[in-house]
Amino acid sequence: MIAVRLLIVVLVIAVMAFGLAWLVTGNRAYLGTISRVLRFALLVGVVVALFYVVERLVLR
């Protein structure tokens, strides 16, 4: 679970960095990058949740 927490921290830092870069430069490419990062994080979150559910079912 510590790995998931570290990934969440990295995600927040990345989104904040790209958001700040967009605010400073006005380049909309940073918004697209934020979108891709969030979609990837959602995908990883779903996969981790599925592994957790499968683990709980197997260990029952």
C-alpha cells in the first residue's frame, strides 16, 4: 500500500507542475499532458483495485 501512496504523491506533484507550467506559459499542450496523466492514473487505479479484489477473494 505504500507504493500506491507514493504513486498518488507523484501524481499530485506532476499535475501541479504541469498546471503551473500551463499558467506560466499559456501553452495548451500542458493541459493535454495533464489529461493523459490523469487517464493513466485512473487506469492504474482500476487495475490496482481489481488486484485487491481478486486477492481478497482468493484469500477467503
